[in-house]
Amino acid sequence: MKIFWVQTASMIDIIVNQNIKKFEKLSYNKLIDELFFYGFASLFGLGKRYVNKSSEKIQIFSNVTNSKYIQTKWAQENNINYNENSWQREILAAQIEQFKPDVIYTNNPVLFNKQMKKYLPKAKLYALWNASPMQEMVDLSYFDVGLSFNEVYHQHLQKRGIKNVEYNSFYIDPEIKTRLEAMSLKKDIDIAFVGRYTPMFKDRNQFLLDVYKAFKNSYNIQYFLLTGARFKGLIPIIPWGLLKAYNKPVFLEDMFKVFNRSKIVLNTHSNITGSHKGNMRVFEALGSGSFMLSDHGVYPEHLEEGKDFVTYKSNKDMIEKINYYLKNDKEREEIALNGHKKIAQYYNTEIGSKNLEKIFGKYL
């Protein structure tokens, strides 16, 4: 089975430019492998060991469609000419033509839309991963199957025209923990949060403020937030009281370094998910061997609250548990270790790839 992964990532070329000395030495395949090392496509069930290996039962071609740097690197290596005004579509088409996939799989229906599909070489099956809200009027009927970790998103996909939906969890490469440990980073952050800060996440915004007010004088709190900016882009759009805890957003290796440096990694889900939990941060935090404190709910199979991670039922409960676990290092570290073992056993990238093979095989 040949799976072509059409992937986008916010701020990807900014990330690349910040690491340009490292990335410019790498071939396209090596660069994609580097991104796989720190989550990225592996979160969606695409195991690194399958990439570009024709000897495997599953062959996967992965790209980052909105990265001009990465995509043009592939075009240059493959002697592909393209128009500067339509590089994204033309390079994507050339990649699909060369790989000749059975399945085109994407996490971005906005970029890979009905119009885009018309201009690209055809595949036998079109699949969409979704785990975020989208507009009511979006037409997704051109996809054959929709995948998500939550029944709520299944319903959203069906309402927008996808007849077939399948459960699919996030996955992670558990070797991330080993690579982080080799860096010997200090645990110099007591409480960390990495994620978006927007009006859409009212509950999240409030708990970040409550935590900061409760511990700003006693613990090192660091929030790495993707948010808007005011005053010509100089000041982030967050309460003035949070500015001392604010840091620019981090991604890939830098994000996992933050997790590794942190005694407690905070997590919360969008209200839209209801009682069922399991966002990508669950797998990134536990997969990196970090202690996670997350909102209460029903988590993916095998992950046990209180044993593999800890949950809170209210902001008051969260603050009490932060205080407790920062004072009980041994118990906190044992829970973090348990969480990583569970992820490594049940949600590693090899299992993710096999699950995709099973799902897509139903429709081919």
C-alpha cells in the first residue's frame, strides 16, 4: 500500500529558517526524517521507519506542502521546473505523479480542497484526518473516509459530506525520550504550557491566569503561546499580568526540550471534545516522558488517570495538585515513567502505521 501524506504546519518556514544551517546540509528525505524525529507526521499514524523504503509492506511519502523551502528542495533534487506563482500546486502534483499513491491522506482540507484535487494526479482513496473545529458550510464530500480520535469530530465530518468515518488515535515515536535524555537538560521549569492562546479557548485562558496568580511568587512558570500581537506586533495579546510568564511559541525539537525541562506539563482540551479526551499534547507530553496534568475526562484505552498522568476537575483542584506534585518528586517522576511506558507499548508509530493499513485496506 502506498500512502501519500499531504501535510501542512503553521510557521514551518520560520522554523526552518531558524535552523537553516542545520537543514541546508540535509537532503529532502533526511530533512523529512528529521521532522519525524520530533512528532510531526508520526502523530497521525505515519511511522518513520516506513518512509521512502520500498522493501516495506507500506510505503509512505511525506511532504510539508506549505513549506516553500522544503518543497522546492525536493523539486531541485528531482529536476522539476515550476512556476513561482503556483509552486505549491505544481510541486505537489509532481510528487504525486512520481510516487503514484493508492491513498492521499491529509490533515488540511483547506489547502487540499475540492478545487486543488481537480488539478492533481488521481489516487484510489482520499482520506482526511481532523481534530479541530471547522466552518459549517465546508464541503468535504470529495473525501472517501474521515479519521479522528473523537466521536464529536466524526459527526462534524459526516455533516460536511464524508460518509465513512473511522477512529484513529494520535501516535508518537517513544524514542524521543531517549534523545532528550541524551541532551542532559536541567529541570529548571516548574510549570509549563505550550499551545494556542485565543478567544476560542476561554476556559484554558482562565486557568493559565489562575495558575500564574497562584504560583508566580513561588515557582518558575513558563507559557509558550501562539497568539496574536498588538502595538505593531511587539506585544502578545494576553493579559498584562501574564507577560512575565510569556514566551514565544515552540515547535518540534524546541517544544520537546521545554517538556523535558519541565516538572509539570499542563494540558487542556477544547470544550468541543466533550468528555472524551486525547489531543496531540497528551501523546507529545507522555511520549517525551513528562509528567502531565490534564483536564478530567475519558482518555484513550490503556491510559490510566492517576497512574500514567494526573487530571483535575476544576481550577482549584488543578492548583492543589500542582502544589502537591511539585513537593513530591518521587511520585511525580514515577507517574511520568508509567505514562511513557504505556505510550511506548500501545501508541508507538509502528502500531499507528499498521492501524492505517487496516483502515485504508477496508476501502481500497
